[in-house]
Amino acid sequence: MTIDALREIVGLEPGTNSTRVQGGVFTDSRLVGAGDVFVALPGENTDGHHFLGSVARRGGKVAFITTPPEEIVEAGWATAEELSELTLIQVPDTQLALGEIAKAHLDQLRRRTRNGNGKLKLVVGITGSAGKTTTKDLTKQLLSTKGNTVAPQASFNNEVGLPLTVLKADPDTEYLVLEMGASQPGDIEYLTNIATLDVAAVLMVGTAHLESYDSVEALAAEKSQIVASLGPSGVAVLNADDSRVEAMSGRTSGRLMYFSTRKATPIRATNVKVDEESRGAFTLTTPTGEAPVALKLIGAHHISNALAAAAIAHLAGMNAAEIAAVLNEATPQSEHRMHLMHLADGVDLIDDAYNANPDSVKAALDVLAKYASQRRVVAVLGDMLELGPIAPQLHGEIGRYCASIGIPVLIGVGPLAKNIESAYSALRRDGEHHHTLDEVAAGRLLQEVVRPRDLILIKGSNDSNLWKLAQAIEERGRVR
């Protein structure tokens, strides 16, 4: 695009600069290189405007800003000489500008494809209260066997991560896989306005982000926006095992494709088995036939995620045998998601510390309970955040669930997790239970609690910082 086009995209007068920009678009100044575009976003801990001097020194070409240049110089974030090296485009809201640039970029790729100069075949969106990242990773591994595929790193699924992913696509991209999260009303509609979808998959509706929604039904209505955004040529991929998701069929004008572990849907799993290490195996059925699948991923809940990915792959033209061949070899691609680590003294660690809500915590605990008859297991559970006024009640439910499935050792970490420990201790008086306020104290406690051959699960919301504890243990290769 030209600089004139960039200005016009964000609602400014085009000006007289027809210089073409062919670099990447970044919000992290450390990633900027020669010819790149930098979008200065305000952040919780810092502000992108503070790094404009660094952007100029790294060879950046264009910077989107909200703060006037003279104030940037006065604040000492960049010199006037450094700013002169950049084409500055001042806008009211840089986050909105990022979304507008991504939307224009994707529209341009679609036009190129229609004109025979591009290869884009499918734009896929995936949402759900749990399983988005795993399904995205599986979908990427499947579609990559068909053609050039772009998908988010980690969980780039919000108003910043999604447009950055869109901007990674180029004229050689055949499949663009997007993860769409919702933390407040309007999020899904905003994201689908940036990226018009060909395929929209909904995995499940649970209790994540209830802080911003009146009820689970309100959250379901939010998630349904992804299928409501589809045109008549689009396809909604829906989980028939979740009644709230199944009911979304009435919200879309697109075609419907269901998947299930219990019903006779076009994409389904039969002969389901779960081995002693909680890895699922099943017979995959698609309209093209049947094939056996044995997942390497830990957790029976990943069977449903694999079916969603299989449905997307089927729509991309893969047959059952081709899909099964990839699923049989698929591995975890993102950090802190049911990652099994073998430590010293025969101790094993399941690191699922990226994020947590009641549904995902129960799924992880089911995996832990599978091992409880063979070895001692230890559940380290942190606060589940963004659950609103009923957060203490939902944490208490997790504690009772731990007691009911026979978890012998529980460590609650964080203020809300005190409710997990209290509810557990009220039901299981013979169980060992502890509570600490942060991940540092939890690490010290683990050194006292863990015995040789124990299996540890670490699970908590990202801001509970339990991922730091898991990472430290993995780097050391031992608890102590």
C-alpha cells in the first residue's frame, strides 16, 4: 500500500505521498525492522509512544500515533531528528486504526484472489469458552498440508492480536486461521468486521468472562455473533454436543456443519477410548469415510477440539484418511497448555497454566484424576479471573469437584483460590490441602509437599502468574 492509501484507510485526507510501504506491521517496537509500520498502542504497563525513538533507529518507515509529535519530543520519547525519519500518521485511536488497516489488507488479498493474483481459499474463525487455541493449532497443522497457512501465535485472539495475525497473510497465503476471543459485549462483532469469514466454528459455551456478561446465555449470544456474521456462502461449524452452540443454527444465513462425540452428525467420533495417560482415540467419520485417530494430546476434551478441526479440514477438501493421518501426529503448538514435562525423581508436571475458567479447570482435573489410582497427584490451582460477582461460588465448586473426584493434594494460589481450598477441606477431611497468596509462595510450598513419582498439575488464569511457576520448574527440570 502507499502512504496515501494508509491515510485514507484510517479516515484521513490522502495527502500527496505515494511512497509504497511493503514492510510488516508491528505493535512491539523490538520487532520493527527497515521499512516496517509501527502502531503505538497505549498499554497497561507502558505506552508504545515511549519507543518511537527506537522505532526510528531500527529503520521503521511509518508510525501511527495519537500523541502530537511536539509532545513526544517534549516528553523525551524521541528526538525531533528521529521523528523526521518516520512518516507520522496521527489518529484519534491507534487500536481502531490497526483494525482498519487489517480489514483493508484482507479485502485487498480477496480482490487479488478474485483477479487471479492471489491464492486465498478460506478465512476461518474459531471461538468458544475453552479449546480455541488447541483447535486453532490443530487446524493449522491440518491445513498446512494443503497449502500456505497463517494462524495466530499463542492466543492472539483479541482486538490487537487478530489484526496482527491478518496482517501476516500475503498473496501466497491460502488459508487464514483466526482465533476470536470475547471478554466484553461487542468483541466478536468487532473482530468479524475486521475479518469477513468463510468458515466460523463454535466449540462450546461455558463460564469464562462472566464479569462482563449478565449470564451464560448472554455470553452465548456474544459467541453466536461469529456465525451471524456469515454470508449465504459461509459455513457454520457447530458442536452438537453443546445445546447452546447447537441452537446457534438459527443465527446464521450460512450452511451448517455439525460435529459430535454422541450424535450421528456429518463429523463425528465413535468407538471413543481414553488411555491411561488420558489420550483420546476414536474412529473419525466424515462424509468421505472413516479412519482411526489416536491423539497425542493429553485430555479427553481434546477429542471435541479435534473434531472441530476435522470439520474445517473437510471443508478445505481433505478426506477422512488425510485428516486422521495429521491428527495422529499432531502435537501441542502453544506454551502452557496441557504440556507434560518429565522432571527429576520421577516427578511429572502437567503445565496448563496459560488461562483458566471453570470448564477448562474441570477438564484438566479429569486428566489428573485419571492418574490418581496409579500415583499421588497434586493439583496447584490459581485464581480464575473475570468471573464477576459469582466468582467465589464458582471457585467453591472447583474445590468440591476436586474432593468428589479424589484429588489427594490441593494447593490453592491467590485470594479467590482460598474458596477452592475451603470447599475442598469441608468435603475431604483426609485430603492434604494448602493455600498461598502467590506463585512464589506456592513454589516454596511445592518443595515441601512433592514426593518422588508425584504428578503435578499447574492451572490458573494468566494474570494469576502460575505460568511463571510452571516455567521456572520446567527450566530447572525439578521442583527443588
